[in-house]
Amino acid sequence: MLSYAARRLAFLVPVVFLVSMLSFFLLHLAPSDPVTMKYVRLGTTASQETIVAEKRELGLDRSIPAQYGTWLFSAVQGDFGKSYNNHQSVAGIMAKRLPNTIALALGALLLTIFIALPLAMAAVLHQNTALDYGLRLFSFWGTSMPTFWLGLLLMYAFGVRLRLLPVMGSGDFSHFILPCITLSVWLIALYVRRFRSGLLLELSKAYGKSLAMRGYGRGRILLRHILPNAAAPILVLLGLSIGDLLGGTIVVEIIFGWQGIGSIALEAVQNRDYPVLQAYVLWMALAYGLANLAADLLASRIDPRLRRTERAA
Amino acid sequence: MSIWLIRLWRDMPLRTLFFLNVLAAGFFLLAPFLAPNDPLEVHADLALAAPSTLYPLGNDALGRCFLSRLLAGGSGSLFFTFFIVLAVAFLGMGLGMTAALVGGRIEFLFMRFLDVALSVPTMALTLVMVAVFGNGLTTTALAIISVSWLVYARTSHAVVLGFRESGFVQQARMGGVGRGRILSHYVLPNVLPHIIILMTQDFGDKLLMLSTLSLLGLGAQPPTPEWGFMLSEGKAYLERAPLLLIAPGFLIFFHVVLFNLLGDRLQDVLDPKRGI
């Protein structure tokens, strides 16, 4: 188990390295460069000499492989360069903003597990009743609902009409509620459906039926026998959904003015702020990889059958 | 191939949903021509004005006719949604199938490339591509295409692997059938159903992606009316004119629902358990 985790972790290193190379070369091969874009944005023109000088200052005049070499050399030492935009250290910006985004994503994930799972179990216990149909409808609604629209509507309802919660900004817990709910509704809707079908699949197997025949209650069968078997594959799926969850934070952060990493990334795209964007992509790849690893390991804790394939791998 | 197309056609709900989708998308693709006023015409004196006979849904913050902007705001995104899905299906399927048939080192390198690219969450990779291509609806669509074909390629590759070594492909090869013809006549018909399921489930996702990027200011640029961007414009007037926020969002939601209903139904009909 431990050596498997270590091997998976070691595998993450080349992946992150290749991701950094891919995004670095894509960005630096782009037809528009940060210096020209800056003057376009400011609405002023600069002489050719100024542009060339500024490019040299940023090191953009050298060949792309040489630039990548320099970047990689400092990146492995924890120095991700300075933002082109405000000349702050990228590592500093990330360190300041990351906790906010992680809190948001983690909150949404916990909310998903603690809401979707009981709802799915209720749907299975009361299969083909009004409750089940209602939950299926909710599930369809939630997966079709644009996150940004939901966020704006919640903001309108709770912030403007009822005046219960603050509309914008990040600070105390009350600022956290609306963004967290907005981010998780889509995931809850998706996982009510997935938990439900996962539980039903296990329930249809012979051991579920035989337990029922021996007179065990449906609730007890579901909790003690079905759930552990159904949990592992869904956990792995949940790990894969974390990528969408992390991507979804951008919209939520923009709408609610949450000071996280997504709003920084958006700014970086608009300013062609390569060092920040590069760090953002690396963080996303790393977080996604680690989340998947955690989900896989947890799944094999729950389901011993998965450990056999690990040993073979 | 024609057999399962007929099966799809025989399914009444699927047919109805298909026509509803064509109707709704067709309407909003042509709706810019129905706009009663010029959606770009600014009337500073009519900012956030209430509905009137001349402007049936009132005016937005710049006094532009809100109904005209709503009608004009869908055609761009809807057109690009269809374009994106068709393009990524074609591109991804072509490359995925080719890689699986060519095999060897090319296949290995191609699949490792997919692994690396897919290890970055879609949204982050799309943002990088937007930074590469630049802001605007067309460039954003290009950015989405450049990221989304990866999934199609991986799926097509996996499907072909399932039957690559099976009898009929080998036999065709031994019988002297050319590579191109094996691809188009033997492999493609078996991959296409999987890709069509993926495509119908993707329309809603891609429309959401485009609207999201427009809302973030990366897609359609002002003053072009676009539902996603209209939402971010309307956000500032949440209190005084909630309709500016409710209407464009609802239209996006409406199309996503229609797309998703079609996708779900199609999957039910094509479900392998029912035997295709």
C-alpha cells in the first residue's frame, strides 16, 4: 500500500514537469506578447525601442528553450518569478490566495458528500416514490443549471431581497456560505444521481437479495453491506470531478469577489501574465493529481479487492 | 450504421426532443433578424427604463433595447456551440482512431501526450489557450476546441482497441483492403455511436463553457450582445433591474436543459444493455 502510494507520487513528478513544459511553450509561442498587450490595454503606443527594451528586461528576447531552462531552474527552488503585472513574487501571491480557494473547494466537496449521500440513500430506500422522482428532477435541474446564473440568483435572493448574507467579498464565515453553496449544487446534483445508481447496482446483486430474504431491514442492509461496496468506485469518480470543482472556483470567485487563485488566473489571462498563469496551471495539475491519488488510496482502504490490482500494478 | 439510425428515429420521445432542439436553436440562431430595434443603439436618457411600446422589455444600463439584445444574444454562442462539438468530434475521432490503427511508437507517444494534457483540469487548460489565442468569441471557441478534442481522441482510441485485434478488421486487412477504407468502412461505423452519445451530452457543456468565458470577459467583447456577457453587465444593477439578470440566464439554462434532455434520452436508447 505504502509503496504503491510512493510509486504513484513519483509518477506525478514527470507529469507535472511535462505539464509545465507544455503550458510554457504554448504561452511563449503565442502570437501576442505581454509587452505589446500591455500597451494595447493602456491604449497608448510605445516606440519599437521601448518595447524591445522592456522585452529584454523580462527576458523575453531569448530563445524559448533558454527561457524555459531559466524558469525551471528557479521553479525547482521554489521561485516562480515575478508577476509581469505588479512585480510581486508569484510564490507570494499564490501562498496568499491559495488558502481561500482550497477552503472553497474543500467546503463544496464536504457539502457534496454530506448532502448527496444521504439524499441518494433516501432515494434508494423510497425507490419510485414521489421523493425519488423529486430527487431525480433535482439532479437533472442541478446539472443543467449554469453555475454563474445560480450564483447571481442566490445573490439576488439572499443578499438583495432578504438581506441575510453579504453579497461580495471574502472575510468571515458569512461570506463563505453563498459561494460554497453555488459551487456545490452542480456537484451535489451529479452525485445524487451517481450515488443512487451505484447503490442500486450493488443492491441488485445476489448478496443484497439474500440478506433481504433472511429478514434484514432495508436500511440496515444499505448502511452496513451495500454502502461499503458501492463507495469505492464512486470515490474514484469523485476524485475525477475535483478537476471540474477546481475549475469551477474561478466563476464563483469572480461573481462573489472571493479573493482566491481563480480571480488571479483570470487577471493573468487578460494581462498575458505568463509567470502567474504558469504557476496556476502547475497548481491545478498538482492538486488534481493529488486529489485523484487520495481518492484511489481511500477507495482501496475501503475495498480490499482493489488492493490486488495495486500489487499487480 | 443505418440500422441504429433507424432505431433512433423510431423512438418517439427522442424524435420530439430532436425537433424541439432544432426549433429552439434555429429560432435563436435567426432571432437577430427579429429584433425590433438595433441592439447596439445607445439611448443615455433611457437607462434602465421600464418596458414601453417601443421597447417591450425595457432598456439596459446604456438604454439599449433589452428585447433586441436578448434576441441577438444567443446566435453567436449557439452557432459556436454546434461548431465546437462538430469540430472536436471530427478531430478527436480522426486522431484517436488513426493512433489506434497505426499503433507502435506513434500510438504510445500520442497516448502519453493525451495523459499529460488531460492531467490538467479542463478549465485551466482552456484559460491557457485563451491566453494564447486572445480574447473574443471566435478565439475562445478555438481555445475550447483545442482542449476538448482530447477526450474524444481518448474515447475513440479506447473503442478501437476493443476490437482492433478482432476478426473482421484482420480479415479485411488480409483481404487487401486499404488503410483508408478500413478506417472509413470498418472502424468508423463502430466508433460513431459512442461519439454521438458523447456529442449530444457535450452540447450543454460547451454552451455553458462559452457563456462562462464570455461572462468572465474573455469571449464576446462589448458591445456585441451575448447572454453570458449580458449577465456580467446586469450584475451591477441587481437591485434596480433584476430582469437584466434573470432573462439571459434563463435562456442559457433553457437551451442547456433541452440539450441535456436529448443527450439523456439518446443514451437510454443506445444503452448497450438494451442491445444495439
